[in-house]
Amino acid sequence: MVRGRALVLEDVGDYPRFAGNPVVDEIGIRSYLGAPLADRTGLVLGTVCVADVRPRPWGRAGLDTIKAMAAELAERVRRREDDGDTAAPL
């Protein structure tokens, strides 16, 4: 989330910075694909992501899909804010 860009990790084991991460170790995550979910000001609210317990070649199609999903959800958040409806489901 710090980078503000999508993160593609086809095999988390290839990245030493994730060694010892409790989520990676306890759940057994081996691959990760995520894109930031930002509000209209650019504040990152979280991520839209998928993970797998096996290495996975996400490829360009996976990256494009996760980015499109994050953009769609961000638009839904913006519409909800514009409507002033804080109780409506996303």
C-alpha cells in the first residue's frame, strides 16, 4: 500500500522482506496479487487482493483484472459518498 501501485508476487518465497511475516507463515501464502483501493483524494483505504497457498503465475491478465476490480470498487465507494448513503452495501 505504501507504493500506491499493484503488487504481484508470483512466489512470496522469492522475496526476503516477507520472510517471518505471520500471515505468510501461518496461513501459508505463497502467491499474492493486490491493488490499492484509494478514495477520491488518493488516500489508500486498503487493498483488493487475492492470495494462494501455491506459487501462481498471475500474468498480465491477473494484474489487469485486479486493477480493474480495485477501480470498480473505488468508483462504488465514491458514488456512495456522493449519495451520502453510509448504510448502503457496497
